[in-house]
Amino acid sequence: MPASRYSHDLWTIKSCSDCGFVYIDKAPVYEMQSSQMAWERTTRVEEECRAELRPVSYVLSKKTRFRMRVLPRRTMNAQIAAYAESGNLLDLGCGNGGSFRGMPAGFRLFGIEISAEIAAEADRLFRAHGGYAVHAPSLDGLRSFADGFFAVVTLRSYLEHELHPLLVLREAARVLTPGGVAIVKVPNYGSLNRRVMGRRWCGFRYPDHLNYFTPRTLRRMAALAGFAARFGMTGRLPTSDNMWAVLSRADARARA
């Protein structure tokens, strides 16, 4: 199915003829993202839309949330523990920082968040861990940090929202130490469920999901930014609506 078949109202989904990357052809201005389109607001709207469009599957999903505790589930904190022991950690699109409560000692927490209200919450939490949160678009926030300042950069459910994903990844590579990693979680546009559900796929959120990655297009963009991408055994399963990738600086791997 051509990507354009998934377009919605004012938002046209396109596919690059050269690389296959799928994206919305225009984006809301950052001022809207900072207020009307802040994550905490659009998430509530999306929940309401899913309940209206898919009432049966939505209710079933809510009533079977226990499955999340029965089956093994990949978490960002577990990924961080697997790939870094300590150091400065930067979370892009950090929200209120609550997902990092309980992080082990040894990490100084930093974040960048475009929503003013929740950036303030994150700042209070991160300062207790020796860091702070920046209220800014991610590119501006990244440029405020020195080269090689971070051991880890996390992009959890973030890169699909970013207007300039390649530039952000290049800046992430710059601020990482040579042995540092960027950990990415994004919706998997290559999933079987997207093909089955079509326009009703849970990964579509108009217009705050600007980019739609497959394993191939994520790997390609990572390479253009100076990273080598690893997905592991389960990071890119076609049965999953999400995928995880660990990005290592290509220059560091070449010297290893």
C-alpha cells in the first residue's frame, strides 16, 4: 500500500523515492508543540480517538494490561544498565523525568523537553541527580552541550516526533563520548500490524508523529549521522509495533 494511502485530513504522508523513508510532508511549528501539542495533551486526545475508532480492541487492550507484567518487556532503564555503567545521561523529549525515578547511582541526569510545563518538573527531578532539564527544541538544547559530554543519549518514543531527525542524530553523535551509545525506541512502520490495520494502526498520530521508521530506514539514517545501529535478537520483530536500536558511534567501532 503506498504511503500516501495513510494520509489524513491536512496531513499528507509521503515516501522518499530514493530511500523509502516515510514522513508527513509538513509539521506544526515548534510554538504549537510547546503548548497546544505538548505530549501530555496529545496523548490524552489520542486515547480518546482510539476509544472512538476501535472501541472493542481498545477496551480489550485496557482490560488485559496484566499481560505487560506476565511477558518479558524491554525497558529503557534495562537498556541503559546493559550498555553503560555510569556517566552523564541525556534524555531527548524527557517529559517530566518520571521514567528515570529509581535510576541507580552513578548517572547524572539531563533532559531536553519542548513542553514548558513538564520541562520544569523534569528540571526539579534531574537537579537532585546532579543534572538539569533544558526547555527548548532538541537541536537548540543539544547545541548547548559540549562535545563528548554524555555517556548515553536516550530517544524513547521521541524520534518520530522530531522535525529534523537526521540533524538531531548528528548532534547526538557529537555530544557522546567515543564509547557512548544512543538508545532509540520508535514505532515500527514495518510491522505486520500496520499492514493489517492500515489507517487504524496505533503508530499513526496526526500530526505529532512526523516520521515513520522501518529497521532499514532507521539504520540508514543512523549511518548518515555517524552511527552503527544494532537491533539485537528482538529489537525489530515484525510482530511488534515498536522497535529498539542501540546506536554506537561508527568512528569508535572502527578503532575497536
